[in-house]
Amino acid sequence: MKASRIFTAITLALTSMTFNSQAELVDSAQDWQTFETKNFRVHFTPEYRQWALSSAREMEVVRQLIKEQQGRVLTEKVDAYIIDPYNAANGFALPLSHRPYMALFTTPPQSDSIIANTTGWQQLLVLHEYVHLVHLAQKSRSKWRNNLANWYDIFDAAQINGERWVSEGYATLLESRLTGRGRLFNNQVEAIIEQFARQGALPSYKQLNKADDSFMSGAMAYLVGVRYLQWLEEKYGQDTLDAVWTRWSAVEQRDFEQAFKGVFPDTAQHLYQRFVAEYTYKAMQHEAQLRADSNEDNSSTLWLDLSGSVGEPSLSPQGDYLAIVETERTDDGNTTKLQIYKTSENTKKIEEFNKQVEELLADDPEDIADKKPSVFKREVAYTLNQRNDRGINNPRWLNKDTIIYGARSLASKNDYHQDLFSWHLPSNTVKQLTKNANLRRFDISENGQYLIAERSRFGYSQLVKVSLIPESLGEITAELTPQSLEQVYDFPRLRPIPDGSASKSFAYVSSSLNNKWQLKVRQLEGDEEQIIPMPQHYQFLSFPEWSKDGQSLYFVAGLEGATRLYQYDFSQQKLSALTSGEQVITWPMVNSDNKLLHLAINAQGPDVYQLDLSKANKQIITNTTTSSAISQNLADNLKLAEASIAIDESIGEQSPYGIGPQQGTITLAESTYSASSSMLELGYKSGDVLSRFDWQVNASQDVFNHIISGASAAIRWQGWPVKLLAHSYLFNLKTDQQGSDALALGKTSEKGLFLEARYPYSVATLTVDLFAQVQAASFENSQGVDFSSHFFALGIEQSWSHDQQSWGISQAVNVQLITGQDEQAEVKGNDGSYTGSNGLINLSAHIHDYGLGFNYLWAHRSEDAGDILSLGGYSSTLIQEKAHLNKQLSPELAFYRQTANDYQAYQAYIPLGFVEVFYTRHKMAEQAVIDSYGVKGSLHNDFGFTGLTNLVINYGLAQVNPENDSSDTQGWVAFSYKW
């Protein structure tokens, strides 16, 4: 196994978990419980108990079916964590062959989601993530690789085979084949992929694996990958594809391409090109069929040309503005803004175009001017950028000047919620209306006194009424439906009354287990409701919208691989199709009695179109149904039983989580610092996925020059609100043999014990940690100096940030007050006691993509302490920076470059992705000033499997310019564990 594969496994694991950079996924101090069955350990907190125990039963059912379907099974017990960190539908699996686990997010998908076509969210999620584990976590049949993977989990991670499209595509294939639902059989998804194909925009083979900035790029591994795998099975048989997975785990090591080419007639890339050709041909044929009944007169016309991910439009009450959410994907993350367009024509743009044409032809009458755009971009009147990367969802107009929208709020470090905010356009002020309410889509009453919304929390969905009057702003005043794990509600829309009086009913869509989505109209008072008829054999259903007089409902439904816009007329009790299906229509909006705006998806992203209802090719649908039962069985003969939310406590036993399932691994880390030394660190680490209780023992050695050696141990408990850490260490350092200048102290030996208690607190973007630290240590060197020391420190670590996307600011403070005793001071004639402080003040800001930051660092000790501060050196698993407050570590300098009792540093830096350009001035009392500048960076992960948690990668290159001395260049790259 090449070291590069292990390095790749580490870096990929770190970068794949970037969603944890703003909030850890779990709070380890909560009351975690475990329900253990024969093959699974399901971990949850009390509010998720019903969802968790039901999922445990589903896991055992899925495991048995996959065993029958594939002849494969996991021999290791799987850990499953039931969480909901973002109040959004998601999940993931980590397919380690000896320590497999998965996380299931309980919030169900909404009706327009590409994962909305399910027998039940819980069943689909369990099936999809478990297939990942069975598919990718098969143990190698090579004994030495299997044994090494058992002992070293990063090596195990490096053995995970599969391109992204293979792993996601195959899990998506089985989610559909074994349920008859899923993304393969989603009509809206099929319509979207066919639209891409008709535009010649299906992703290349390379793009299947790696998402870029293009529209829907990240979803193509699922949506196109599953269709390619289905095509392979149809062309060459299921057994041929299955043979690839068998060849993966063989004694002879193979990657996916080698395993694939050995059983298929050509490479996966070449066969993919054939698949694209055939799929495109099919899509073009389908388009010809759909266009048979449409023409330019009865089709929608382009109204607003946009690009990227666009959605959730909303017309103002007077129809003079259109609010729409626009999201652009970049390397630094998503940028989201709420744009308010004027609905009137942009006469300024038209005049500018005409003037440019006139000037062009005046200069050159024989030139040919650009053709006139089919539509000029409408004027943007207002723009709201997302704040603190919280997103913007579902804008709805309260009145002509105010919009209410949804966004994530952060209650604590581990706890995101969907809340409501108001934006007053003239003053550009934003106000939070609810707190931790978990409200998703909503609609506002005509008088602005209340709204109705879908609330999703702990996996339960329900419709509620929320007050907008000042006295009870944000309060839930009525539960319109019971909360349910079996029903999902979406798109509540209040029925307008022509005279402006209070609405008495509302429309919404809902789905129940094993059924399709339904459109219903329900009374606000009471349980009376009406089911709106759908075309026979429909599948997709979403985006309901009332006509202005409340006598018609418009909506989008999917049928036979296409989506169409429909109208249900209550006065005539007739269902009509208004479009023929050649466009992928979403989000209809009525802007006049005879004009309707809607989005239509294409490969560049949705655009806004206008449909003249008086000219639309209206087709009366007579073959209708009010049943939500599945009318077409698309599943394999071997399929899952119907989904249910049911608890069977006889299959397992519940107990407190405690220290969790401990998973141990060898740890291996290497550091190279040209200014001081290299270091190889070998250890053993154990912990649980929640990082509730973990520990590590470690031996360190410079194997090349023998400059530094030692051993350390750490143990940590994070199951209480106060986090506890103990760290002991012993190391020897030859200061005069380091790679750059240092004080000639000879061989030094240091050993010590460090204890810390820390209480973290956070709300929104403010974090505050209060902590206390104690250290006792002894020191000796080859010059006969031998002393002991100890210190006690109280500290506060605080940070805060505010980001409005186009600009942002942040600050951080870390201050420690220290009192200690150091026998070194007694040697110099002092009493040995001292006081002091360490600190850091950080300020940073960015404007668009340009950032700048400043740090001020200090360490001060009382004068009678002597020169107990040292400058230089690096942190490692052996040398934890927090345990050495008298060492001012700086990786571009050697240990003990200078000593004094007062230190200050000034630093400026410019962040550039994974690195920052920096300049630092070190000032150690009366010692010579040392300037350094260069590039540096670090990656730090606190979530994942045992070998990955606490892992830090540091790297940098710096020019060191001491005052009155020659300069030199130093570099470093290091892997270590930070406690």
C-alpha cells in the first residue's frame, strides 16, 4: 500500500466532512441511549426514541433482504446515529470494513425534493445508507490487508473502493429496485435528466465523480449514475455488474476500473459514452412526442433569463415585484441571495441596446449587429444576501414593503433550526420572528395576522398556525394537524377570497407511508377536507398555487417521465393539463387573470417563463383518481415489505450510551520541521464516534537525527457539560542539534502532567469557553540545571462572527491568567513564585473574496520569575501546546530560539483557501526582533472514526529574518493529534 493512498484517505475524509466546520453534528453531553439488536447498535437521544427504535426494526429487515438479494452481509455490528443537526433531509455512511457506521437525519424531504418519491423516508434512508456499507465495507480476502485494516482504521479507509458515481449510483439503484420508488422512478428527475440530454449537457464521465460549479452537478452521481448502472445491468446482466463488487475485495488488489474492465467488454468510461448516446436518442424521441400538441402560440415564453440554482419565487401583492432565491456554487461554498426584480420591462436596458446598435452601424454600416435578446434582464430593485451562511428559503410577501422568509438559526453549537425572519425592503432591516421553531414552508394570511406552516422536528411533521401580531409574535396558536412520523405535509396555501375577507380554508400536499403525495383542501376550523383529483398513474406532485379568485388550483404533476402544469377548476369540477410536458415546470405563480409565471428547468438552471392562459393548449383530463395508492409496481420480485413506523422492543435491549462502543486503532503520524527536527509518532488510540470518551498513548522519535524523543498519553471525557482532559508527557530534546539557531542548553529532559476542565457555551455565532488548567512538570538538562514547576491558569476563549456574504467580520479573544511556582527562579535567587498572562486578540474581515486578518499575541511573567518563557518549536501529539504555556511555539523557529519573561507578536495574514499569506514580528523582551513571512495552513477534524478525530495537518513555508543576523528559509509539513 502506497503512502499516497493513506494520505489521500486522510485528506478526502477531512474535506468530505467540511459540513462540520460550522457545527459538530452531535452534542456528546446529551442523554444518549443505545438500542442494541443482533446486528445493529442504534444511538439516540430521548426525543428521537420512537424514530430510532422503529429504524432499528427496519435495519434488521433491510439487512436480511440485502443478504438474500446480494449474498453479502456485514459481519461487524453496525453503529447507527439518529440525529437531526440541520433540520434537513440527509444522512451518510462511513464504510469501514471493521468499524462501519451510519448517521440518519430524521427530517423528511419535501414534495419537490429529488428524494421525495419514497415508501417512507425512514425506510429509504436506512436502505440507501446500509447498501453503502454492504457495497463498500466488504472485508478484503487478503489476510494481511484485512488484519492491517482491523488494527489501523486510516488504512481501512484507504481501502474503500469506488468512484463517487459508483457508490451513490448503486445505492440509488437498490433503493429503487427494492421499493419500486426512489430516484430512478421519480418522474421529475427523469424529466430533468432528459432535458439535460436534449441540450447535450449530460455530465462527462469525469464530472460524474467530481462536482463542479455547474447547475445540479453534485446530484449527477446519484441521478445519472443510477441510470448508467441500470443500463449496464440491462445490457450485460446483473451478474456481470455484481462480479465487479466481488473482484473489489479479492486477494489481488484492484481499483474500480480494473475490477470493471475484467468482466465488461470495455472500460466504464467508454461504455458510459455509449449510454449517453442511447439515452440522448431516447430523450429526443420523447421530446418529439411531447411537442406534437404544442406550438409557439400555446407554449410559455421566456420572461426572465437566469442562471445557476434558482427557486422559490413569489410575486408581490400588487404584482410589481418578483422575489426569487438565487444560489451560486463556488469553491468557497454556496452564495445565496434573495433578489427582488421589477416585473415591468427594463426600458433602460432596451434603450442602451438600441443606442449601441445605432452607434455600431453608424461607424460601420455594413456590420451586422447583435440580434435583440428575446427578453432583457429585468431590473433588480433590492438584494438581500444570506447571513452567516444560513440560507434563504420560501420568501412570501407580508405586504408591499416586507417579506417573510425562512433561514437556519443556530441555537447552540450542535443545534440548527429552521426559523422565520422578516425583511423590510425600504430600510433593509432584518428581524428574527421565531426561535427554534423548525418551520419550513408557510403562507401568510391576507390580513397579515398569522401564517400557516409545516413544522418538522424530531422527524415529526405537522401543520401549525403561527401568530404574527406583536403581542404573540412567533407563537404557535393552533395545531392544524397532529404531529406524525407517518405523514409529511408541505406547501400550505391559504385560499384567497375575492372580497379580501379572511380565508376559511387552505390547500396543501401530504404523503403517507407507501403512498403518493396528495393535494388536499382543508378547512381552517375543523377536519373537513377535499382530495383534489389527479391524472391516473401520476407520480410526482408539488407546487400548488391558487388562482386570484380562489376558484382554481394550479399544480405540477409528473406522468410518464414528464411534468406538466395542471389546473383544477372547483366551479366546474374539472381537471385540465395546461402544458404538454416538454418543459420541466416548477413554481407556478398567477400574475394576472390570464397570465401565469412559472420556472422551467434547463441545464444552465431554471428560468422564469410566462404562460398566456387564454392561449394555453388546455386538455381536459377525464381519467382521474383521488387515490394515493401506488398503481404501478416497479420493484423487483424480491423487495422490501411495506414501510411502517413500528417498535418491536423484543429484538433488542435499550441501555445508557455510557462511553459508547470503543473502537481502537493504531495511530501513525509524521512531522518534518526544517527549523528543528522531524518526528515519527506511533501510538494506539481508542474512542467512540461521539468523542464522548477517548484516549491515546503515543511514542515519538526523530528517527533520522535523534534530536527529540519521548512518550505521551491523553484521556478525555466529554459526556458532561464540563469537558475533562488529562495529558502526561515525557520528552528529551537536544537543543543544540536542531536545524536552525537555538540556545545551547544541551540535552534537555522534561516530563509533566496537565489537567484541564472546560465549559463551552455557544449561541448563534457567539462561542465562549471558560476553562481551568493545572500543570506540574520537572526539567533537567546536560548542564546540570534541574528544577520542577507547576502552574494554575484560569482562562476564557471567545469568538464571534457576522457574515453578510459580500462582507463579513469576525473576532476572537483567548486570555489566560496564570499563577505558578518555578524552581528555576529559585536558582536565580528569586522565591520561585510568579504570575502572568497569555493571550490572543484576533480581528479579521472580508469583502467579497478578499480577506485580511490581524493577530496580537502576548505572554507576560512577573519580573522575579526569570526568563522562563521560550520562543520557538512546534506542537505535536507529544507536545500539546495548551500544556506548555511557557513555550511560545512557532514552527519556523527552533525550540528555545530565545528566552525571556515577556513576549509579544504582531501578525497580519491574508486567507487564500487552504493557506494564508502571513507576516509575523516576534519580540522577546530585550532580545533581537525576529520577522517571518510566508504561507501556512492547517486542517483540523473533530468528527469521524477514531483515527481521524483530533487529527491535525499543519504545513507552511516561511522566510525568517532575525534582527542583526542572517535570514533563512524554513518549511514544515506535519500530521499529529491535538487534544
